Amino acid sequence: MIYNRTVVMKHTKKIVLLFYIMALFSCNSYIRSTETISKTTKTEVIELIKKVNDYWQESNPKHGDAFWNRAAYHTGNIAAYQVTKDQKYLDYSIAWSEQNEWKGAKSPNKDEWKYARYGEGHDYVMFGDWQTCFQVYVDLYLMEKDPRKIARALEVMNYQISTPQNDYWWWADGLYMVMPVMTRMYKLTQNPLYLEKMYEYWEYANSIMYDESEGFYFRDAKYVYPKHKTPAGKKDFWARGNGWVFAAFARVLEDLPKTDKHRDTYIEYYQKMAKSVAAAQLPEGYWSRSLLDPDYASGYETSGTAFFTYGYLWGINNGYLSEKEYIQTVDKAWNYLTKIAMQPNGKIGYVQPIGENAGQHKVDAETTADFGVGAFLLAASEMVKFVKK
């Protein structure tokens, strides 16, 4: 076959030009995609934190019990205090802790302590939803050391790690509720059994909930595919459930000793999850309630999105996740959180109410909840550390 040299050269130039245009478009897309963050300052993020947190605290002056949803809010409130130094935020968490006597579930009788299934009674002392508060109590103790603040945490958690059972964490949320408690208890006691038991409990959780091929967690054993499917026949990974897990890895790695023999394993799962989560993000920046089936329970949802945003920002800020790889993911999510989820008065909307799966509840701009606000505060507090000016 004989080629016309002139024709070949023209085609070559067109191809080179095409690649140049594609590269330029990609670069411009990257710049546009990070426009929200690039124009944001620390002062502006702190103002957002105060707008959201002031609205929440003024709307909720009475403190509730120490169950998981309220405790999850306070994990975010503590983070907000740490970046704003606003004394009223610290006072708010202290008042909540005092009202609950620095305890979770309050049963004094170890013979009746339970954990095996869901339970809101005060005999479910070893159920993780009653232990989330210990994260807050330890953080407050480390700011001002009064043994009263951690007495119940020590009593409960020292007892729990002395038991032979390993099936304490049977639902995805439980990893956020208690894994960071374990690292905090280690920090307090220097007892290596806390780290050994944490890995043992986490291994059990993985064995019943983790999907290796997708890099996501089912909410619990009831939702494992193919026993459970979305209406379209797909795997059903609940966004908030996976948000809890992704955030848990960040909170654990923050306190886990560099010498821990399982540290690299946690990092491996965290980084794999980061890739899976990024691939599931929708163009508007949020994550659908069912991560791989956006048509099932479609529409905005904030709690999962906020926990994912926190997990990415913490990872980037601390060198575990690549800023270049995930900055577009974060920028889109931050744009959603601040332009859609946050209402003009500071209310955080589109928070799916308490439940356990994607299909539950109506979600709209007026739908808010303590744990959703806490997730936003965690993400925003990391954003303060991320922005450059």
C-alpha cells in the first residue's frame, strides 16, 4: 500500500491537535472542578461551621441521652470546638456529658449486660450504640483530666475486652461507634489488648459484611447479596453505613500507634474503599442512598456524603490519600454540602432519618438530624485544615 506523505502529515497534525485539545480540556475540567475549594478560606469555613452549629445548638437547647445519634453529633461538635475554639461548643458537650453522668447504658449489674442484637435499654451496656459516647468523654478528659469523666468507659471497656466473644460489631455502623473508642482506650491505658481485640472484632465484622469485589460493606448480614437485592436486582450498599466505616478508618488511624502490626491492613482497606466510594459519586457531588443503584431511593442525601467527605479530607490532610486523585471528589462533595445540603438559616437538610437501609424514609431539605450535623461538622473541621489561606 502506498501512502501519500502529505495526507499522512495532515492526519498526524490533526491527531496531535486533538490530543492537545483533550489534554487542555482535562486540565480546565480539573481547574473548574476544584473552583469551590480554591476560592474558600479558613475564615469562610469557620463561619460556615458557626452558622451550622449555632443553628443546631440554639434549636436544641435540651440535651438527650447518650445513645449513638446524639453521641455522633458530639464527635463533630468536639471537632468544631478544636478548630474554632468557641467555648460554647465545649460547654455544650460538657453539659450533655454531665446530664448523662459520663455514662452510656447505665446498668450497674454486669450479669445483665447485653450486646448481641439491637437494644436501647440500659442493660445493653456492651452494645456499641451505647459506647460511642466514650469517644467524646475521653476527648473531654484529655482536655481537662478529671477521672470521673472516664470511670464508666474504663469499667465497661475493660470488662468487654476481658470476655472471649468477638462478635460485638455485627453492623457496619458499629465500626464508627466503637473502633475509635478502642484506640482512645489504648491511648489512656497503654493496654495492648485494646488493639488486639479491635482487630479481632473488626475481622469478625469483615467476615459477615465486607464485599471484597466491590470494596464496600453491607449494612449487616441481612443485606448480603444475593440474599438481599435492590428492586433492580443489584447489590445494595447503604451510603450512610459505608460512610460510618470510611470515617471510622480515619478516626482509628489518627490514634493508632505507628508500630501497630495491623496498621497497614487498615490503611489498605481504607485506600481501597476510597477508590470504590469515588467511583460511586454522582455528578452533583452527593452519594445515592444505595451506592451502586442510584435509581433506588434516588435524590439528595447528606449524612453519607458528609462522612465520606470527612474521610477523604482527613486522608488527604494526613498523607494517606492522594490530593491529586481525590480533590475533584472532595470539591464536588463540598459544593453539595455547602450549596444544597446547608440551608440559608444553617440547617443541614436532606439527612436520611434513623434507619438501616437505603429505602427507608422521605428525605428533603427540611429533613435533619443530630448525627447528620455531626458528620457535616467533622467534614468542615477537616476542610479548615485543608484550605491554604
